[in-house]
Amino acid sequence: MAFLSDTLARVKPSATIAVTQKARELKAQGRDVISLSVGEPDFDTPDNIKNAAIDAIRRGETKYTPVSGIVPLREAIAAKFKRENGLDYKPSQTIVGTGGKQVLYNAFLASLNPGDEVVIPAPYWVSYPDMVLLNGGTPVFVQGLEEHAFKLQPADLDRAITPRTKWVLLNSPSNPSGAAYSRDEMKALTDVLMRHPHVWVLTDDIYEHLVYGDFRFVTPAQVEPNLMERTLTMNGVSKSYAMTGWRIGFAAGPEKLIKAMDMVQGQQTSGACSIAQWASVEALNGPQDFIPQSRKAFEERRDLVVSMLNQAKLLEVHKPEGAFYVYPSCKQAIGKTAQSGKLIATDEDFVTELLDQEGVAAVHGSAFGTGPNFRISYATSNALLEDACVKIQRFTASLR
């Protein structure tokens, strides 16, 4: 009898973590490496949030918390959804998790039965399919084509839904493409969902505040209020407030689902870190001036990277609406040969040779379900981004 669970055979390690770890190892060996593989803001957490955590420690807020989160944070979450998204949730309809990843995982754990299907637009965040598989579900992928800026089309969504569909998972702005749905585009998708009343909607809004130019963020239940009774709206403080290490995600939805997720979490991790929760109260309720400042910096970086990569041979780059990623196509590089003599047969070959030859770490698009592309995170300084883009230009020019 095998010791390890058969379920593990259904999943694979995170490609983004693997690439980031390889970049760290090369740095430790003395290589000059620019890592553009990690989805983490390079800004520090704002001082008012850090001070709120320090104050919480001094007040002795260091004990176990309720599984679903401290009351002030759940109140702040409900207020945030009302203030920013026009969604009326009671605090009892909210839940706090140890990062957005736990919130998503617990939603699947609390709801999926073997054979239940989850529609996942591709390209997708690498963890979505494996979360579904670990919880006995079946991921159903729907390609967002490059000519549609990688966005899910209503007719394709409609065709993907079957009697076994439990969830449709929407991520806007998207990791890895940065694509975001306008109100009209989202309304076209919610119109499809209204025709399928057995399907629930799980929306990952973690990049909500990172949208650029005149673009305006919307979330499904905001566009179609009749979906609220079967929508879980997930968000968190990690990206908007540069709080990745604080590990606080949250969601709001129908009370029966929130109670089920609370029960799962009670047997799993219990409440999230008390100090991080109090810091998150300040993040949501306190001054919001950090957000437009970081948004402006990210928009400048996006424009820099898109411009420089579109000047590189063999690459094509769409300008995304949000997040802090670009998703260049390297299809013209497939079949070329690198200086090492290695044939570039896949996008994984492309990023491997890029790292070995130029010391620039990116993530291959096939890990996100769509290739030949690769993902670059521009959540680092302009100087490093410019240096990295010069190296990518040099790399593509060297391919024969």
C-alpha cells in the first residue's frame, strides 16, 4: 500500500515558486539575476498599517481569534465592499483567511463533490486547477485568445457550462495576462451566468485597485445584483497595500457558504494571525493615499516594459489594463536555436535559456495554460526593469 495519497498524483508544484527558487539558487551561486517571476509588490507596507500592528501587539491582541476573523475586520470588509463596490454584505457574510489562496481553497473544499466541474478561463493563475483537483473537482479550461486580449468570450463560456458545472472562476485583472473586463464585457458574461441558475461564481478580485488609465474596475455581483446569492467575492490586502507577507485574504458571499467555509477552516487553521488582522483593519479603514501612488508607479512600469519588449525581435506584447504583469507571445522564437545550441521548442525552453544566458527569470506561459507565451512581473524598480528588457532584447536578437 502506497504511503502518499493518490490525490497528489493529480497536482504539480507551482511553476512560479519553482522559477523564483531557481533564481534564488543562481543568485546564491554568485550569478547576477533579475527575477521577474514573483507576483509581489516591491513597495514596503505603509507606515500607518505597520504602526497599527505594533499598537495591537502592545495592547495584547495576541490571542486566538474567531475562525472567521475578528469583528472589527469583518465590519471593515463589509464597509469596503459597500464603499468601493456597491455590494451590501453583513459582517456575518464575510470571512477572513490566511491569504486569498486559503479562501479560494476552502470555498472549493466546502462545495465540491467528485466530478463537479469548475470553469477556469485560460490563461489562469497556476494554483486554480490544482486547488480544484485536490478537492475532487474537474477543471474545465476555456481559452481566452490573444486576439481578444486573453479575455473569456460569452459564447465560449456558454458552451463550457454543463449540468455538472458547480463554479465559474473569474479573475479580473488577471494573473498572468493583466487583462481586465470592462463593465460591458463583464455584463456579457453575467448575462450568460443568469441563464444557468445552478452555476456559482467565484471571483478573484485581488488586483482590483491596480487598473490603469481610464479603466474602471467592476466585479460580477456589482454588475448583476441578481447573482449575489450565488457569488463568492474574494479579495485581500496583499497586492493593493503591499502586504503579501501578512497573509490576509477575505471574501463575502451567501451566509450558508460562509458558514461552511468557517467549519472547514475551524478544523484546518482556525483564525488568521491576530496581529495581521488588526493591521488589515487599518489598511481598509485608514488613509488610502498609498493606492493611487503605487498605481501610478505600476502604470509607468507597464508602459516601459510594453514599449521595450515590443522593440525586441520575435516578441509581441499586448498592453494590459491592470495587475502588474505582461504576457508576451514568443511564438516567433519557437524553432530558433539559442547560443548554447539548445533548440527553442517550447516557451519553457525560451525562459530556461533566457535565465541561463542573460540571468532574467520569467515564467513560461504553458504553466498558465496558454502558450507559447511567458509572464513577466513588473513589480520591481524602473532601473531593473530597463536592464532586464535590454537583456531580453539581446537574448531574442541572438536566436538563430
